[in-house]
Amino acid sequence: MARLLLRSWSRGLAVGPGAPCRPLSTGFEPSQYLQRSIVPTMHYQDSLPRLPIPKLEDTIRRYLSAQKPLLDDSQFRKTEQLCKSFETGIGKELHEQLVAQDKQNKHTSYISGPWFDMYLTARDPVVLNFNPFMSFDPDPKSEYNDQLIRATNMTVSALRFLKTLRADLLEPEVFHLNPAKSDTDTFKRFIRFVPSFLSWYGAYLVNAYPLDMSQYYRLFNSTRLPRPHRDELFTDDKARHLLVLRKGHFYIFDVLDQDGNIVSASEIQAHLKYILSDNSPAPEFPLSYLTSENRDIWAELRQKLVSGGNKETLRKVDSAVFCLCLDDFPIKDFVHLSHSMLHGDGTNRWFDKSFNLIIAKDGTAAIHFEHAWGDGVAVLRFFNEVFKDSTQAPAITPQSQPASTDSSVAIQKLNFKLSDALKTGISIAKEKFDATVKTLTIDYIQFQRGGREFLKKQKLSPDSMAQLAFQMAFLRQYGQTVATYESCSTAAFKHGRTEAIRPASIFTKRCSEAFVREPSKHSAGELQQMMAKCSTYHNQLTREAAMGQGFDRHLFALRYLAAAKGISMPELFLDPAYRQINHNILSTSTLNSPAVSIGCFAPVVSDGLGIAYAVQDGWIGCNVSTYQGRDAREFLQCVEKALEDMFDALEGKPIKS
């Protein structure tokens, strides 16, 4: 999930003299839309700057800097030599070819194609290996957290988002450095008349940075289809039905009428109430397990489903506006929430859908999303808008009555014809899923002593201090510094995806060793200076990554190009140090939004940790997943100890051993 360099700012309904001139077939009905943006949604898209390809010498320098804390002197010298040979030899040739190829493809970015390929050719199951989740805060009005009420309100808000997006009425996604100048009706009325091929430059003049929105159309009516060797992203934006899963059963009903209008909220409420009252036992062979399988196995089984008379039924699943999952149990705590929303029991999710909106019995809600089609930028915007709309302008209230309609006619319960081979396939998929899930541990802490506000007063980057705490914790627990990855969005560029920040540095290693191994040898002032150096360097890495000036994506693209051209793999990519730095034992991601309660993803390697974290004004939250062989609870205790020590040092107190 991308580290998002953007803020959540309130987006009110823009009406009045600044209303757009774009015609709407059915007129503007406020209840059908989230907002009415003065500036068309895609106004900036054509003029977005292109993702730069870094200079090869800069990439090599940054790569070696990231390797320095991970290698001993002899390993580093060997890697340094391989880098020099690469830079003046095959690497130079590949870089020149990449630049030439990029010049011929100005409509996109150099990373977009390879990145889609990376996701879609991966044969590992999407669940745990790729799909993350984000959970919503509860509705501030407790009576609105009833499962039926929240499911209805969130469904209507999601449909309002869809309609607003497709009508070009959704506010463009913009990172405002000076919102007093750029996030105003006056500026918007001006910029909407600037031609779209120039509009980005107009925003740039007032320190506003429009972000790429090319992924948004895949939010709805979209599914990742399993295919042999390489999956396919499928979208059918003509479909008008919602897919609802409950107890492993599949239901569909239309949520948009023939004119594209959202059906009445009371009708949606009635249909969801009907589904929640269905007492059918869970199916003996829940089809959803197949979406948790190895992609080639699932592709083969899907072909059997299609040839066995299920083609149209599968089409209804794939083309549905989105998948709403209604769970039959309440959430006990954050750990239970994480397990439920990240993987569940495998029966009540369609892991291939662009997103699953999951609502538990007690109204706890989350978005679980497939990652190939897009990154956190689009999902977080959707997430924030749905939370805001469903809590501030709910479609129904606790007093609302469902419509008097015959739901048994409006709802279609999907039935699949399953051969013995498919039943066996489902049983095997279930066994594998259950066995994998059993090995996953998730644990959570909330450090209450302080957070963003306190750290900013110390002139330290809050994100850098969280990352330093992870380095200190791993050193304390395992005695070493390892490959660490923090995702950063490059959505400021056309078709940007993500870049990696490499938080493990010579500065964090030095600082961690001082705190963990020899705290008594350093005064609080010396420790503060080390922390300040970590913060300064981390800020530099973050800025570089956000501007497309990391090293990971560049090297990835060069390696991809070598493979595509059939060139023998350059030695740099065969170096054990290259494999090691890409074996990310600490995979980290942060999301800051007032609507997000917690997020989680599984480790990206079998001996790794998946660290989802948030630095809020008064606290720091950390949700960690591990497989067998790593201890999440112990790691979090070490994180807590690291944060305590850092706060002590910042307050001038001695470090407790």
C-alpha cells in the first residue's frame, strides 16, 4: 500500500456560480452525487508531468548507500565493483534503451507496463501475498453502526462516488502545499477555463500538485481474472448490479436503474434485509476458496467452471459494481478485526474483485482490495469519501423503513454447477488456505506517550522516528539490520505507481546501535543529534522517492528490459546482495486518514514482518503480521521499548537498560 503524500481535506458540495457546464443526462440530483466539482475530475490528467527516469549514476549511488548498512566490508566492495562494471557496460546500454523506449511512449510512464506485468504474472495467491485492507472508524452516531443500516448507507455512498466520478463531477485529487491559495472557489473557477493540456502548470504556479487519477475507473465493475501465466484485468462499466456475499452464498440485484440512477435507498435496504434473513446453511463447497488458490491452478479450475455451464454466472460476479460481504459475527478486538478483514475464513470474500466492502455483524467495516489494478491513492480517496458521505449525509436512518418490494423477485441467488473435479479443487484450495492462515500471527500496539505533535515540536519527521523505532526493535530482537521497504506514491506523475524508500541507512544503524547496545556511553544530547541525522536523511529519501528519484523502480525496469530482450542477466542482478536487498524482511506502509481505524497486510517474504503503522497527533499505532519463525508480540514489545527510549532521550532523561 502506497505511503500517501497527501492530506485529507474537507470537500463540501460545490454549488452556485462556479457550477460546471458539463451536461448530465438526467439533470443534477444532489442525492445521486457526492459533490459537484467546479473543475472536471480529469481536467489535469493530460498535462501531468511524466515520471522521470533517474540518471544511472544517481541510481547506482543511491543503491550503494542503501546496501552499506546491510553488508560487511568485503561484500560491499564486491557489490561496488559489480555496480561500476554495470554502470559503464551493460547497464549503460540498457539505460539508453529504456530512455529511448520511454520517449516513444509519452502517454504513460516507464514503470507502468512492467509493474502491471509484475503483479499479473505472479502466480502466488492474491490473498496474503498482495491484497491489503483498511478498516473504517465506527460511525460517530452509534445507532448507525447497525449492520443493515451501515451496509445500506455505505453502499449508497459508494454508488454516489461512482456516479460522481463518471459524471466528471468528483473533485480532482490535488496535493495542496498552500490551500489558502489553491483550494478555493476563486482558483477553481479560473483553472477550469485553462485548457487541460496546460492546466497542471496553472496549478503548479500556486503550489498545488494534481495527482494521477488513471486508476480510478478500475474501482468499479472490475475483477482480476485468472489466466495461465498472466492474469487479466476485466472491467464492464455497463453492468448495474451489486454482488453480495453472505455465508458463502452469492446474491445479485440491480443498484442502478436503466437510466444509470441509483435505486432508492429503501429498496437497497429491503434487499439487504432479505439477504440477512436467508437461513440457508453454508454451501458444502464454497466457490470463494478458488480465489485464494495459486493463479495457474485457479485459471485451470475456472476454465472447468466455464465449460461446465457457469460462464454467464461468473460474468455476473466479475462485472458486478463491487462486492459487499456481510459477515455473521461481531468483531472482538483489533487482532480479530485484522484476521477477519485480511483473509477471513475464505468463504465470504471474492479476493479477485477490485475491492470487497466488508461489514461485520456489529457494523465494523473495511475495504479489502486487490492490488494489481491500482495503489492506495485511489482506494484511500474512495474510502475517505464513502466514510464522510455515509456519516454526514446518510441515505437512511435507524427509523427508516425498507421499501415494500418483493425482494425474492429482485434478487438473484447465483448457483454454480460443480463437477467432481471442481469439488475436489475447492476442497484442496480450502485445505491450503486454512493451513496458510494458521501460520499467520497478527498483533497490535498503540503507544500513548506521544505522536506527531510532540515529534514535530522536536523538529523531527514523525515518519522517520517510527521507522527508526522499527530498526531499533529488529536490532534488539535479532541483532542485525535487514532490508527494509517503505512504499511511497509517485502519483504526482502520469501513470506513476510507487517508489521505495529504504529506511535502513548508515544513520539508523549507528543510532540503533547506540540506543540498543551502548546507551550509557551516549548523553541524551548525543542521541538527539543522531536522531536528527536520521530524520534529515529520511526526509531526503522520501522527497527523492516521491519525485521518482529512488533506485528500486529504475533497476527493476532495467532488469525487466534485459529479460524482455533476451539478454543474459547482468551480474549486478545475480549478486547475492541484490537478492538480499529485495528480500524485504521489514515491509512497512503508513496511512494517515481521520477515517481509517487500522490497516494490515501480510509479510512479503516468509521470514518477514508486515508493518502497517500510523503516527497520529497523540499516539503511534502499529499493526504487525508475521509467519511462523518470527514473534510479532516480541517485536512490538521491542518497538515500544524503542519509542520509550527515544522519548526519554528527547526529554533529556537517561535511557533505561
